[in-house]
Amino acid sequence: MVARRNKPKPPLVKHRFSGADSRKPKPPPATKQPFSGVESHKPKTSPATKQKFPGVESHKPKTPPGKQRFSGAESRKPKTPPATKQKFSSLERSALYARREAANILRTVLRGDAERRAVASIKSLVLSPSVRNKRGTFALVCETLKYLTVIKDVLEIANVLNSKWKRQEPLVFIVCYDILFGKDTPSIGDAEKFLMRHKDALLSGLATLLVRKKVESVDQLLGSKLTGHLKPRYVRVNTLKMDVDSAVQELEKHYTVQKDETIPDLLVLPPGSDLHAHRLVANGRIFLQGKASSMVAAALQPEAGWVVLDACSAPGNKTIHLAALMEGQGKIIACELNEERVKRLEHTIKLSGASNIEVCHGDFLGLNPKDPSFAKIRAILLDPSCSGSGTITDRLDHLLPSHSEDNNMNYDSMRLHKLAVFQKKALAHALSFPKVERVVYSTCSIHQIENEDVVSSVLPLASSLGFKLATPFPQWQRRGLPVFAGSEHLLRMDPVEDKEGFFIALFVRENKVDNPKSSELLDRVCRRRRKNSTMQLHPYLCPKMFRRWSGTLHRLKTRFLLSRNGC
């Protein structure tokens, strides 16, 4: 047997690979067909894999080549063309905003009238910085109030309001006025569209109301509410920014202008002159201010360099008038408690350009006269809250539901009493400042309880502090009611003759407190009086006073017993 010879094995040729290729040779790359769009990033799914999600894939049919493929919701439903939005003109938008602003003011006024509480006048609310269309808003509020009783009756007859719109009655009243009596027909707004759908019912209700009242026109329904008095338009020139002659030349281009005989910086324009949009009003060179309001600061006569306190300063017309009279010198402390009225005050001050006014957000009665920051006050202007009975027509209060011909001068006696109590406290507090030399007390009221009675109640205190009544504007004819000696020094304005009712009292200190010794003497006397009133009559602590007190008591007891026995 032949033995096999083992053939030698060929040497192994080692191929070097890197990474994963060292374990498995890399197959030749397959020729890939390029894809477009999103598909170039996703490998094509095999048919077996597609069967795993039949529900999802059924919503994505293959797009034939050559057609554009949509993504997202567009792949399921073609996009519909957007609806054409209706464009409104600037006049329509301005009218829409004016109706909303008028509704807010009307809500405030009606709520205050229903609750019998004092609110700002319609003019003050309209002149707020938040109101953009002041002219249109003011006209809407006034006209709606004139026709308010008619509008309420028409809505009750038509019976078209549901619970939703009954909660928005002020806006409904405004829109109803535009539909029934206005010149422009409202076209945009939810309330406008709702009431325009019931326009025929509203007009039918108005016709039914005329038949029920047996009148031929709406003017006969309104009666005296359409009648008003012609009051001149007064304009006060802000001498911090403009002199009086320049203002006259500028205003004479469009109006007939006269200078007032009493107030040097006050101009008189014809009744009905509308200056709300005038550029001189917009930049604070002139202010729309009544004559009575302008007389208050002029009666105080502050000197340049004084420290003056305006106790109840908002909205700020009298405050900036003081700054103009003081030629921007000295210092004015403007005190106001209400936060919203503080904002209005700051806006007025900024518009006037006065730089010597410091706003004090707080209660005037809470100010300490002995505080070093108030120790140098030389004059105080006090125009506290009042009934406003002298400016009913100017405030347009005669248009409110609570006003009628029978009780237009009769106010709630309790409210008048509360106002008088506050006014007495405020006036007494103003007189207590140690270095004050002049104090002006003013109201826009015609009631004696707020005017002469308040002054007469503080006269004893004023006399003890060295004050006496002075005569502001001696050439003025109407004076205070003759209810106490010295009332001829007071100043009154008549609602009929002067077109508004007003009251001014001026206190002037005879013994000016120039040195601290007299002030200290006054404090010492006050402390002694308080000590004597609170001292306890004890036989060991105060033996002399106790014996005097016990002797008086014994004599009174003896007289009582004798009178009882008929002696």
C-alpha cells in the first residue's frame, strides 16, 4: 500500500479590511434611482411592510407621476378659496367706537343717578383721555338722554329684547337712538345688526306710542327737555404757553371773540362754539373753562413764589390756573383722593406744561398741618364735593331720569346734610394750617346749607385764628344771602342771570403768623384747654378745684330741693 504524501497547503493571503468590512466584505452598491421631495429621505417600503398598517396607507394613495403632491390636510382635501372680508370705512369704524364709548359713559351716569350718588359730569367723562372720538361721543350721550324716555317706551312696546341684550341696555339705547332719530344708520356691530333686523318693529312701536300719548310729533313728547338756555362759550388762555392777545388773533380767524370784564385771561365766544378739536385746545394753549370756575383761583390771588395747596384738585383746571397766576414760580400741592381722578389731574397738568405742581394722592383731611412739608403753605383753595345744583344744565343733569320739573331743585336732604358735614370739616381743617394767609371756599351749589351755613359755622374758629371774611371781586353785584352779619362779603352767581350757580367765600388772616412764637403760643393755649377739659376732679390732686366744684354742686342741690318744696 502506497503511502499518501501530504501536499503542502498554499499560504494564506490575508486581506485587510477596516471596521465592519473586516468581518464581512461589502457588497457592490446597487444602483439607486433618485427620488424627489420628501421621498428622497425615506427608503421605499416593501409591500409586506405596507400590509402592517392598512388603515393609514389607505388614506395616502400614490400620486401619479407629473402631479404635485400635497402635504398635511391638503393631501386629503383641496384648499377652498378664503372668503372675501368686508372692509369698513374709517367713518364707520369711528361711529362704532363712538357708540361703545358713549354706552360706557351712559352706563356710569345712569348707575350713579339710580343710586343717588355723585359722579363726574358728562363733560368730564367725555373729556377723559381714554375717549378717542370726544365730539361724537358727547353728542350721542346727550341726544340719547334727551330721547331716553321715548326709547324705553318704544322698546317696551316692540318687545324685541332678550336677556342677552337687556344686560347691555346702555348700548341698546345708543343704537336705538341712531335707528329712530339719528342721521346715520348703523351698519356694523352685533347690537347694530340685531336691532336693524327689528327696525320695522321699532318704528311701529314709535307710531303706537304717538297714538297712545295723543301727540303728533316726538318733540311734543319731550316737552321742555328740548328747550335750553344759550350760554356763551368761555375759554381761558394758558399764559404759561401763550399770551392773551395771540390767542385772540388766532381764534378770531373763525369766531367772534371778546375779552371778559372780570377775568383778564378769560375769553368769551358765541354760544355753541365747538372747540374740542381745535389745535389750541389739543396742545394746551387754551382750556375750555367756565367763568365761575375761573373766578375761584383769581379770588385767591396767590403771589409768585408762594406755597399753595389745592385741597380737592381734580380735574385740575383750577390747579393749572393757579400755576399760571403764579407765573410758574413757587410750589402748588394738588391733593386728590380718587385714583381715577388723579390720572385725569396728571393729564391736565402735563397738557398745561406747568412744572411747579406736586400731586399728592391722599385725603386732604388726613394732612397734618404741623408736617414740615405743609408748614410753609400760604394759601389754600378748597373746592370740595358738593351737590352741583348750580350747574345742573351745564352738567346735563336735567336730562337724567331722576330729574323732573317738579323736583328739579329738591335734593335728598340726607345727602345734602352729609355733604355739609364734610364741607365744614374740610373748611375748618384748611383754616388750621399755621402759616396760611388766604383761604378760598367755593361750591357749584345754590343751597344755603352748603354755602352760607358752612361759612357761618366756622366763623368762631376763624375769628379765634385771626381770620376775617374779605370781599372777592368788589364790583360783583350778587352777594350772599343775608342770614348772618358779614354775609355781604360772600359772592354768589345766579343760574338764570349768570347761566350757572356758584358760591365763593374768601378768608384772610389779619394777624399773619410770621414768627414761630405766635404759633407756639396758639399750640400752648390749645393744649391747656384740652388738659382742663380732661382733668379729673380729685380731692387730693386738685383740692382747690374740687372744693369749688363741690360747693357749686351743693348750691345746685339746695336750689333743687327748695324749688321742689315750693319755696
